[in-house]
Amino acid sequence: MPGSTSSNPAAGTHLRGDETAVKILVAGAFAVGKTTYIGTLSQIRPLRTEEEMTVASAAVDDLSGRPDKHATTVALDFGRLSLTEELVLYLFGAPGQERFFPVLEHLSLGALGAVILVDTRTLDRSYAVIGELEKLGLPYAVVVNLFPDAPRYEPARLREAMDLPEDAPLVMCDARDHASSKQALIELVTYLLRSLPPESTL
């Protein structure tokens, strides 16, 4: 999606001629706060494709620690955020369950990078998502969503547990807080800029 112009006649309602649009994927395991994160950041009313959870999903969607969760994303979440006057981010949130990984793969097309939200109460569920994005070759930042009752760990211990590359950003965040969530995105974009060849720009 990079580019400052578009042949789409409707694009003018979202982008000025001097703006660059960047697609960012928001991924993570089930119930880590992806929908909340996008909703907190989006400057437009976010698009959500949530469905009520049923008894049929109880066997595959573990609600341990999240008895308040009654709906789950089944296709995508979408939001828009102007990070600077020139840089607009389009946020695409993917479902977290492994049975939806084909959706995650499809949504990753054209993305420059990903935010991977994790919950320290269910850290082991993040491994499959991290592995999937590494298989797709998509750069990412890991964002620890600090739920009030979740245990806190030192970053070095978290890196070791998730076997993260040394240069991959690891950020603590409250997905309900705009400033905290935006800072996590800035960490990802900074990482992407550092990774670009010298002659390249977003």
C-alpha cells in the first residue's frame, strides 16, 4: 500500500496528495486485545467483524482468564491512524486462532510490518502466531498488553521465552490507552525505517 497517490476516485476522502499510506498488520493469539488496540488508535470508526461466541466454540477457544469475553473476530478489524502529517497507517487486525491463519496470511499481503500483541497469562499461545509471521517474512514488534491481573516479567525473560530476534522491538502497552498504544506503533515504524536500505523510504 505504500504511495502518496491513488487512482481510486474515493481515495481523496482519506489521503491528501502529500500523504503516504502504510499497511500494518495487528496479530496475536485469541483474546489478547487486538480489537481493543485498533479501536483505541483508530481516528475513524473501526470496522469490526465480531460474532458472538457459542457453545460450539468452547472446545477450541479457551477463555481461561477472560470470562468477560463473549465475542470474537472472525474476519478482520480495520482502523486508520495518521502517525504524522505525512504518514497514514492502515491497521488490519487478524483473528488469533490457528484455524484462521489463512486469513492472517491473506491480510499480511502488502503489509510492511506487524504488531504482535501478547498476554503474559497465555504467553505460550503467542508462539504459533510469531512462527507464522516469521514464516511469512514479515517484520514485527511484540507488544505486551498489560492486563491489570497479568503477571509482569523482565523484558529479557520475555525475549528468552518467546525466542525473539535481538533486534525485534519488545514494548509494554495498555491497549486501552491511546498514548501507550501509539508509542508501540512508533516503535514498530522506527524499526521498519532502520531496516530499510539507505536509498529506500516508506
